Amino acid sequence: RGWGRLAPMPRHHGILLAILLLTRSEPAQGQGAGTTNNPTATAGLSYGWLRVERGDFCRDVLNPPPKLDETSPYPQQAFETQANAATRTLLQEYRRENLLREVARQCPLVEGSDDSGCSSETEGYIQSLLLFGTPVMAAVFFFLVWQICCCSAVCRCCRRCCLCAERKGPRDARLWQKGIIGCAVPIFMIVGMAASFLAFSRSEMLNASLAEVLCNGLTMADETLNGSENQPIFLGIDTGIQRVVVLRQLLDVDGKSMTDVRAILDETAPFGSAMDDLLAKINHMKRVLTLVGQHKIKDHVCWFCNHAAGSGAGDTGLLNELLIALESSSADAMRQIRQTTADTLTGHPLVDISAKVQRGGTALEVFKQSYAGTVVETMLSLRGDLQAMEDARHTAFVSLCGFSMVMLLIVSNGAVVHAQRSKARYPSASPACASWFCGFCTLSFGLFFGGLLLLLSIPVSELCGFMRQDLLTNDGISDYYRQIGLYNPADAAMDMDPLATGVFRTCLTGNGTGDILEALQLRAPMQFQQVLDDKFVELDDKKAGMVVDTARYELLVSQATSFGGLFLLDPDQPLPLDSNAAPKMMGSSLDADDRLGPDGESLVYGLNTYAALIDGPGQYSFKHGTSGGGTLITATQPSAADLSNEPQRTQNALVYARLKEQILSEPGLFRCDVMDASYLVTEVSCNYQDFSVHVRDMAEQVKAAGLKLGVEASSAKQLISSDLRNSLGSMLKEVRELRTLFRCRFLWRRWEEFDLSLCNAALPAALEGAAAWMLLAAAAFILLTVHYKMWRHLLDNKVVGEELEKFSKKYGYLGQNKA
């Protein structure tokens, strides 16, 4: 069985279709792939005729389907707050158990499932309706009585049988009989008129409600399968399937698009390597400087470490500024485009996403089979016949209402008035005969129409309960998946298709999200489209800017060369020093001579100046200094014992002096980690001099990598911004439309409108109409009884009285002779 055109409706659906008097539509030219009057609007749609007929049937409805927003959540309405909620469940509460549930279990709505138990369940369900067919059987009974009474009216022999014995002589009506006629006729005429008006209004309401049911059903089916271009905006399942097929072709590993993509990625590989190399070297340098600068080394702070890596106190850092500049450059957009494309559209990721797209397309086919087979092929397949039946019903109902009103107002009252005002000795019985004749007609057809509405209301009521409480729930869809065709026809085991079931749940249950791609497990795999689109737009905005700002890299090298080894004395808890010398000692460096600070204005004092500030010039000198004389300061000398007789402030200054020498002489205080060509880092400990050289080398490497990136980016810009975009354009368009125009939450609101028009409008109208017809039949029964008795009274008086008069005239002389 093919996907494009579903198989005909199963034959056992007669009872189900009979109780689904929901639709009124002319049949399309063939179910499934029908033709339409607007081939342009419906080209490529297997159910394009739905759109044409939707326009026809929704043109004159009182409440056309509203415009909806495909992005709104449309929460489920509380059932008890809906209009006519009590009337909707009235019959279900009386029946207590929904017997239609078992029929639904045994009678699948799509062909192919096991339907062996359908006939027996259907027969059992029909038998359960026999009690509610009592009014119809009563109508048949009174129809037969009507025929018998007609025979008695035209055949005098019938009036002489034991049941209809003719009176032996004429007599006047008694007072109580006249009183009954005078009271019963006007009272039940009023009751009958009210019932007639109610039956007429409910027939109009039922007719309008069924028109809305069909309009809502066609709208829902059309928007589901064919989509909608405006309010809501929705691709439609049919178009979605076509888009998935196209996307699957575009994602073919050996297809032109993916082949071109791989070629462009290969051509831009040097750019990708240059970008990765620069980022790796910047991050490596930042890591080394952070490791060294995060803690003070012997009360000395690394100025360049904080200045390059960022101190976190408002100082971004040179390296962070480089990263920010890269992120805001076209190179970063190009890198992310290239990286996202390589990560998702090459190798195993491409195979995986292609397989998921193919699986999603199959699930959409299954959902289409289920939805079209359940809603379109079953419920809309008899729309022409059901329309004719509904038109005939409404015409018959309106005609009987008019006939009943004429009978009540004219015939019934006319018969009474004629009998009352007639001057004849024996008034004619014909008006009374016409009255009870019309009364029988109203009684029989009133019971038949009321019983018919009641019989149809019961399965419709149970159908409403079944759809709401059993079928359109998370568990219900999986429980009845075979009945509604949520399985792959190619699967001999007919196992449930979980993805198709997910689509059904997300679109047609109260707590669904409407995200079809999420149900198909394609939302996350297709996220690359948004990233690529954003980055292509970002690339367009940044094309005019510089890929690499050379000045920033020159500044980095300059700062690293000049201040890579700048460590300043900055203890957390300073020791007391000479008040005049302390400002110069604090912030002093490890250089021998004084130098300008990084700001280019302030002076940073070196070892020579520090030694002179301890106890005057010539008293002390550093081992790594350039001024001689006095006591030599090393990493360990002079010791605390040697300075025991010195002032405390001198001792404190010498403590810091020894720390300076320790930094300059001790090995392993610093980190000079090395990163190889594979970006693997080897931890290396080093001394002060090696660290200073290492900082300068890392800065030079960053600069070289930045300049190389500039060259490679210029070469790759056209390939990425134009060639790659063109190669990905068609695929990105298909994914974009699937991601943005494939949300179906509005279908739940469409279903609620369909459900409300059927179950909360048409069903209550049918029940109230049935009650009105029953009431009219009851009034007609009382009136026909009264008029029948009146007719027999007048007829017997006339027939017997006139015969006695003739007899008296012919044989009156016998009495006179006897006298």
C-alpha cells in the first residue's frame, strides 16, 4: 500500500459512520489524491481538495474558525467551565459505562489492523440502543393505529366491530365532555405550539452546529495536511514531508552540496589551523602568567602577569583584550561557521543527522496515514451522503413543525368552533376527522423524529466522551495506536511508531507543546542552522573590519620585552621601615638600576637605590646590583644574627633585600611551561632570568600567530562568506522553515473548536430537539384523542340519527294505524 493515497475505508465502519453525523460535503473526485478547482493553490498536495471544500463550507457558517497564532501555547480549557458541559455528559451519566469504547477497540479506523471482533461488538452495541428506540417503535405502533382508524373512517363495517361499536342512537354531548374539550384543546394547543417552536429552533441550531462541525473539521484537516499561510503559519504535514525528502537529498554524503562543503572546508583548513594556533598560544600564555601572578612570590607581585592576564580589578588584561578583539572580528565568525559546519555536516555527524532526518520523514508519513485515515478517510468520506441526509432531516423537521402549527391553530380549533357553532341538527364530523388525522401524523412523525435524535445522540455523546477521556490523552494514543494507524505499514508486527505517536501527542493532546521537530527528535540536531545563520549575518556586519589589529600584538611584545620580568615589592603585611625610605622601597623592582614605570612617568627604584636606602649610600650592596661597597646582600646574608645590633627598621629592610636576592638566585620559583605543535603542554619550572625570556618568547609567538591569521583569513573570507554560504543555502532554508514553520499547537485549539461545535452545541441541540418532539407528540396524542372522540360522537349522531329519521318517515304509518 502506497503512502500518497490511503486505502478505502474498511467496510465495518457502517455503524461508526452512522453515529458520526458530523460532516456535510460533496465528495471530492476520489479520496486521497483528489483534484481541485484551484490546481495552483493545491499543487503537490495529496489532499488539496480539502482547501477548496473548506472555503465552500465555511463561507456561510455563523461562527467561522478564528485566526490563530502558531506560537501561542493554547492551554487546555477546563471541561467543566465549557458551555453546556452538563448536557454533554447527561447521556453518559445515565448509561454509566461508555459502551462505544469496546467498539472502538475492536474496529480500527484504518485498514490493516485486526478487526475480527468488530462485528460482534457492533451488534452488541446496537442491541444496547434498543431501549432508546422505544419512541421509534411507538411511532410505528401509532402509525399502524392511524391506518386502522383511517379504515374505520372510510368503512362503516369497521365501526361496528366490538372495539369500535357504533352507537345505537343519537345523543347530546354531556357537560363534562364539553368542559374537557374546552379546556384540553386550548391548553394542549399552547403546549404543542411551544413544542413546535422549540423543535424548529433546535433544528435550526442543530443544522447550524453541524455546519460548524464540518467547517471546523475541514479547517483542521486542511491546516494539518496542507498547511496555512497566515494565522496560523504552518507548513502542513504534506509539505513537511516534501521538505524532509528534499533535506534528506541535500544531506546526502555524496550529493553536490555536501561534496562542495567538504571541498571548501579543505581549502580553508589553513585558516582554521591559524585561528586555532593563535587561540591556543594566547590561552597558553594567559595560563602561564596566571599561574605565576596569582600568588605573590616572596612578597613581590608580577606586574606584567596581572597586566597581561588581567587582575580582575577593572584591568581586562592585554591577552583578554586580544581575545575580545578576535571575538568581535570577522575571523571569529568565519571560524565558528567553519567549525559548526565541520562538526555537524561532515563524517559521522552528517551520517547521523541524515539518518535522523530520514527516520523523521518516515514518522511523518505514518502520522499522515493515521491522521488522514482517521479524520479524512473515515469522517469526511461520506460527506455528500451525510449532507443530503442532513438537508432532508432539516427539511422534514421544518415541514412537520409548520404542519403541526397549522394543525394546532387552524384544524384543531376549526373543528371545535365548527361543532360549537353549527346550526345543523347533526353537525358534520369531517372537521374533527381531519383534526385527528393530522394529529396522528404529528404524533407518529414527532415520535419518530424525537426517537431518531435520541438514538443518534447516544453514540455521539459516547463518542465525545471517548475522544476526550480515552483517545486524545498521552496514554490513550498509545493504547489505540493500532486503531488509528500509528504504525509503519511495512512493519509486519505493526509495532507502534514512537516518533509518529509523539507527533500525534504534541499536536492533539491537551498538554502537548506543538513542537513537531522535538517529537521527531530533530530539534537539537538541527540547531546548527540557527548558529550558521547568525554567524553569516555577523560575518556580513564585520566584513569591513580588520581581521587582526597588528598594533595590539606589537604592544604585547613591547610590554613583554620591557616589563616581562618586572616584580614589585608589595607585601600583604608590610614590616616597619624608615619613614623616609619606605615610599621608595615599597614598589621597588628586581632590576639593578632605576627605570621608568609602565605608565612612562613614574620611577621604579632598582636594587642599587634600595641598598642605599637601607642605611645610607655605601653601607650595603646587592649581589645582583651594580653598585659596590659595604656589606654584600645575598639570598642568605647578612643573617639575622649578624644584624642583631642594628635598628629594627634596618633589619626589616634587609629582610626584603634578602627576598629580592632569593627571587633572583633560587631555581624553580617560576613556571616556564612549554606547548608543542600538538598543543600539549609540558610543565617546566625555571628561574627568574629564564621566566623573563620565556615571557618575551610567548609574546613573540602570539604576534607571529596573529599575523599569520590575518593572511589566512584574507584568503578564506571569500570562500566562507560566499562559496560556503551558497553551498549551504538550500539546506539551511529547508531546515529554517522546518524549525520555524512546523509548530502545530494551534491544532489543539482547532480540535477544541471541533469538539465544542459537535459535543457542546450540536449534541445539546439534538437532545433538546428530541425532548421538544416528544412533548409535541404528547400534545398531539391528547388532542387527537379528544378529536377522535368528538368525531365519533358527531359521526355516530349523524349516521344513526339520519337513518332513524328516514326509518320514521318510511314506516311512520305503522305507528299511526296502531294508534
